[in-house]
Amino acid sequence: MIFQRPEILRPPSEHASYYLPLTSGCSNNSCTFCAYSFTNLGVRDLQDVKDEIDAMSLYMNTRMGLPGQPDIVYAILRRWDGRRVFLQDGDALVFPYPKLVESLQYLNGKFPGLERIASYATPQDVLRRSVDELKALKELKLGILYMGVESGDDVVLQRIIKGATHAEMVEAAAKVREAGILLSMTVILGLGGVQGSQQHAMETARILTEMDPDYAGALTLTLIPGTPLYQEWERGEFELITPFDSLKELRAMVENATFSDCFFSSMHASNYFAIRGSLPADRRKMLAQLNSILSKNDPALLRPEFLRGL
Ligand code: SF4
């Protein structure tokens, strides 16, 4: 498990955070659509993590650098406001628990004014931890976990080798909520292909309801060359849905998922059309926007392909 500092991939809402790597890659590097499916998990040495936290602290207090730290550390620090930290990488919650606790304690010791620490987590990472362990992390300011759920349809989850079932993801969400940690989840429009589109949309609406996250984001499937799903598509074994069909899936999710209070958006650059709002409060407005664009059926109203991104 060799550690190499990862590229910065983070949720849009973590744009102002300091990006502190604990791992590289993802422990569940099997999902057939994902760029992480090329990577192996790397686990960082605890002393390295502490050395970087020391460098962060020295710089924020004195604007001086420590030898041995890469330029990226200071590039991030120059624009950091000292409030939030995002733990890299694809599922930093997999970092061995005692080391994770020690890292967060060290970080809190150096930055007592820190407001929130965030991380990506797989459902498996969460299920591995007890609620008390998650609560202990919450005490150490782990305030939000970002989880890629992708689909609520077990057929899709199995086909993309997600490594977790619908039921397991619902169980993981319940643990996160019980620990008092915010949950942000993402789902992927189009992941069921043409054949599985309707079932993917309805089962995803169901898992959104059952997981009842604080934040939910819809992305639209973008095939990455070299991934197993891309190869399936090249062989004709997977058929992409149309942009307007992706909006029909989105409409089915907004219409059928019920939430306590969730900020739901399709603002991600992969989407053809952006909606955002609180559900259930803004459901009617969001459905009206989707119905309007679907009835016009005008491709000029969609984000052009060349502006879509991962
Ligand atoms: S768990 Fe997430 S980051 Fe890891 S391979 Fe699957 S989609 Fe990618």
C-alpha cells in the first residue's frame, strides 16, 4: 500500500477547505464507471500526516514554510481561511481507526478554531465502524461524510460492482445520522442504461427516501475511456440514455423521493440541466422547471456536451 499524494478531487462544497491526504485511491476500486477503478489504495504514514499538520500550523501562524513539504501544501495554505479541512482521498474514512483518531486529535490540537472536517466514505467504511466510534469522530469535528450511492437498484449496483447493496447503504446512512454526522450522497443519472432506466430512477428515489440525507446531488453518467463500463459501451453491451431521458430520471427522483429536509441539486458540471432547492419545500418549483424543459424538448436549453465535466 504505497502512498503517493493524490490529485485533488473533492466535492464542490469543499472548495474552500484545506485538502489533507490520509490515503490515496479508493479501497473499493471496483466500480466499473469510476476513474478510481484504476488505482490501488495507498495509506499514508501517520508521522507524514503530522508533519504536514505541523507545516500547516507554522505557515498559518508565521507565514513560514517547513522544509520537505511539497509546493501544493503552500499553494493550498495561501488561500485557506483556517475553517475547514477535507480529508483526501476516495474514502479517507478507511484510514485505520486509531490513526484516524490520532490525526484528528493532532489537527484539533494545532487548530482549535477548526469548524469542520469532511471526508468521502464508502458504505463499507461506515459499516465497519460502530456508532460510538463514529460519535467519537464527530466529537473530533468530523462533521460531514460524502457517500457515492450511485443507484438504489441492486441490479445496477451489482453490475457496476459497487460492493454494497441497497440495504447496506441504508444501514450505513442510519449509522451516520445516529452519530450526528451530516450525510451528503450522490446518485448518477443514466447508470442503469436504456434498459434499466426506469427501475434505476424509481429504486434511487426509494433509497433517497430511506437514506434521508441532508444533501443529495445528482450527477450524470460520463463515460471515462479505459474504464470497464466504457469498454462495455464500446462493445455495445451498455447503451447510454439521451440527455432528455436523464432529466426524466431526475424528475422521477424529485417526484418520488420523500425527505425530512434535504438540499437537493443537479448543479454538478456533468448534468445537462441544473436544478437546486430544499426538499420537500421546493418540490413543486423544481418539478415545474423540469416539466418545462422536458416539454420544450429543445437541445439548445441543455448544457452543451463540450461544457460537461466530471
Ligand atoms: S467507491 Fe467511489 S471512489 Fe471508490 S471506486 Fe467506487 S465510485 Fe469510485
